[in-house]
Amino acid sequence: MISSQFFYKGMLSGINRLCCLSVAGRLSILLLLFLIGCAGKIPAVTSTPLEPSSKTTVSSLNETIRIVAEARIRLDAAEGSYPVQAVLILQRPSWLRLEILPLIGTPDFFLTATPDAMKILIPSQGTLYRGAPSAQNLDRFLPWAFSVEDLVRLFSGTWPCLSGKTISSEHQEDDGSVRLEISNSTGDSQSVWIGQTGQLTKVIRRSRDGGEMYQVVYEDYPPESPLARLMTISLAGRNTVLTVQYLDVRMEKATDMSVFDLTAAGEIKEIELD
């Protein structure tokens, strides 16, 4: 198994200072609850009745919108604090490109992922790894156990879908803010907070035994933008905090997916992960 210490070492050469750098149109609460399920119908249980005119919104970038950003990422763990500068390219549902940038020289860590495959290129090792875009494979290289699809959704300003055929949802409204409680047939659950302006503010994911797995806090939404520039991901089981701050964000319509593939020239050894 490849240790995630590789990421820690790469972060040591990163940028120490972090910068902070998202608004959506009005949608009814019924439409919002429909979107939560990601597929199929959702039986909605309303714990606090809403007025017929009450509405809320949330960022919803469609699958033709690509996010291209320079980001400053910091991992705070028991071993220390590890900052790094990176280039991120995201497109829903599960397209990802990550390049970790050194202070001097060319990147030495490239990750690309599609809905079907993930590749990691480490030029200094002369190695290209291939495998499924699963949480297990991603955890071999980076210190977080998310699938690529979940990571793309979190990094693009929304929450992961729960698996399972039966999904129930419950919403409560307080002074214009909304909290959504979502669970599936296997007992997985998550809480989602949406602010008065319709922007996602916090997500908490829980396991089947009710224990918290992680929480994400979204902050710093520029005017007329659906994307928060600052997100903080606290991983409960690992006692680590991942902070992502976007710089120079660009959102564009894109259909050419070749950027999410890696080709290696020269003497590169290829290793299968699965």
C-alpha cells in the first residue's frame, strides 16, 4: 500500500500563507428536496410546517460547468500542519484533476479521475498508478477517505448523495435558514444547513451507528457566485482538518474531457491498484 505520507511530504514545500476568496436563484423547497435524492423520488417529512411562500435555494452547478482554480490547501493533523498550493479542475459528477505545485520547478504529483478510472503520476518516481476512483484507492495517496465523486461534490459546493434505494428527508426552517436531515435505508445520514441567502453553509455526514464521519463548513461567497471560496473539512475519525481556499476561480462551460486523462512519456512504470 502506498502511504499518504507522500502528500504530507509534498505539503512541506507548499505555501504557508492562506487566502480566502460563491448565490443562486430562488427555488422552492420542494424542488430542493427533489434534488437531494440525486435519483428517484424522495418521501419528504416536514417537522416544522413551512408557509406556502417560504423558499430556499442552494448552489447547483450543472454537469457542463467546469471549475478551474488555483487553491491553497492545508492539512492540520497530529503530525503537524502541511500547506500546499495546487491546481484543481472539477466537473460533476466525478471528473477531477489535481496538480500539486512546488515552490520551484514542475509539479511532481498529478491526479486525474473520470467516473470509471483514476490515474496518479509521480514523475520523480517514474510511476503511473491506475485504478478505480474509489475512496480506498484515493486514500493510498491523499490523507482523506473520500471517493472521487464525493470529493468533487464537496469541492464544488454541494453534498454527496447517499446510497440506497430509500431516502427520507426532513427539513426545519428558522428565521429563513433551513436545516435538512437526510437518511437512507441502511442508516447512513447527513445534516445540511442552508443560509438565508440560499447558500450552503455546513454539511455533517454520519455513519450507520450515528457517529460523525466528517463535517464541512462553507464560507466566503463572493457576490453573484454559487461557489464558496473557503471550505473547512473536519475528519472525525482521523482528527485532521483540511482547509481549501480557492484563488483565481474560473467557471466555464466545457465538454472536452481530455484534461481528465493522463498520458506518460518515456520510461514510466505502470502499476494497477485494483
